[in-house]
Amino acid sequence: MRSLTKNILVLIFAGLLQQCSYSQSGTNHNKPDNMDSTKKNSVYSQTDTSKVELSEAEWKKILPEDVYNIARQKGTERPWTSKYESLTDKGTYYCAACGNPLFKSDTKFESGCGWPSFYEPISKSSIIYTPDHSHGMTRTEVQCGRCKAHLGHVFDDGPPPTGLRYCINGVVLDFEKAKEAEKKYNQKQ
């Protein structure tokens, strides 16, 4: 009995130390260029700002399995598996489910947590904040302001000027390189 109690306490302590929980089901393939070509996402737009309201069955039909798992079932990808975790290119990060602009690359920083981290969203309306009491923790979930896809969580241990750390699952991000940066790069080649 004493050993069982000790094991439970160790597990609880380990869970509390880990600020961003993860599931083993996450895989590392994000973005529309990797989307299953048999699935057509008619709501994806980087310019449309209208709210997206689909049934879970409709979302399941148009999203790749890994994106659906995170965005609609509030899953979490394994840490250090996202190709965006260490990406330093200049550009804009979008919601992989609907195309809503979420973060600019100049607000991205290396947090060491294993997921892409940002200190500020593009706009106040790009993110929705929801209390999250899952896994025995109290956190603030961040969702896409257009389609309510689960993105990750926000913590108050980020850098200035906001002091916030948006810990985001890379699977639910798309990235578009800044046109100016790409043009300059190509001119140097």
C-alpha cells in the first residue's frame, strides 16, 4: 500500500512539473501541403474572417487525422516533434483547420518546452481563451477565434513585452513564409 501511494505521488508530481501535457498519438505531419488529397477542406481560407461552425462529422471528413485529433478532440502532439518548434523563417502562422491568421513569426521564441511558443497573437480576435481543468491542472486553453480549434495553452511565464507563452501544437499550425523575405532570399541565390 505504501509503495502504491508513493508511486501515485511520483506520477502526480511528474504531471505537475510538465506544463504542457502530451499524448503518444501525435505524429509529425502538418500543413495543407501534407493534407490527405482525398479530403477537401472547403472552409480553409487565409482571408475569410467569417466564423466556421461545422459538425464533428464534417470536421472529421475534411481534416487529416492528426489535425482532427488536436483541433477537435483537444489532443496534444509529442514534444519536439513539430517542424515549427525550431523554425526561424519570417512569416505568418495560420490555423491548419480553417486558415485563420494566428501568430507572426517575430513573436515566436524558444521556450524550451518542446512546442512552438509565441508571446502574442496577431489580433485579439484571432484567439479564444477557455478555462481548462483537465489532467488535474488549472490552465487556460487557447482556441482558434474563427473555428474554435484547440491550439494549446497560454501561460504567464513568457518574455516581455507580454510576459505570456502561447504553447501551441505545431500540428494545428500552417506557416506561410513572408513574401518579402522569400524574394530577398531568392535574389541572393
